[in-house]
Amino acid sequence: MIKNILVTLFTLIALGACSPGVHTKNGKNFTVTDFNNIVPGKTTKNALLTSLGNPQQKGIQSSGKESWTYSYFSIDAPSQCLFTTAFPKMEHDYKELKISFDGDTVADKSYDMTRKPTKKYKK
């Protein structure tokens, strides 16, 4: 009886020391191909809205040109338990696509991508 209680108690403590994995995404994922398909002087706002949807940010640059920013963020971290010897590998991505306009047509564009895998660290 006491053995069963101790096994159950230890199991509950061990399970309680585990954390679920984190897998989250924010924004619409876009690719380098999407970026390359945007042609300054040719691509229109309507074409961007059709292909990428609404931007996360709209603004006006100091030059007076309208600008749109599309951003995407994801993080993947597997589950881990308190009693393991190393933290699991975690990765995160951040992408940002900035577009400025002359009227309804793209004037300029820029693309930035950061992918950062983390190393396994010993406790």
C-alpha cells in the first residue's frame, strides 16, 4: 500500500516537473520568392493585398511615402522535464518585409530574416 502511494506520488511530482513544448507563430509566413515577386515600379498595393494580405503596420516615412511592414515570428521549443540533463534545442525565426510606395505602386522594398537555433545547454 505505502509502496503504491510512493510510486504514485513520485510519478505526479515527475510529471509536474515537465513543461509542454512551445510552438507558436505570429503573422503570415512569407518567403524570399514572395519578396522577389515584388517589382518596384510595377507591383501595386492591390497585388500585395491579394498575395500577402493586410500588413501588420502601415505608416508614412519622413519622405512622405507610404510604407507597409509585414512581419512573421515563430518559435519551436520541445517539451522538457526538470530531471533531464540538458535543455532541448530551441529555434526561432523572425522575418520582416518593408515596402514603400509612390502612389499605388511599390517604390522600394527590403527583406530581413533571422533564424536562430539555440545550442543545448547543460544544467
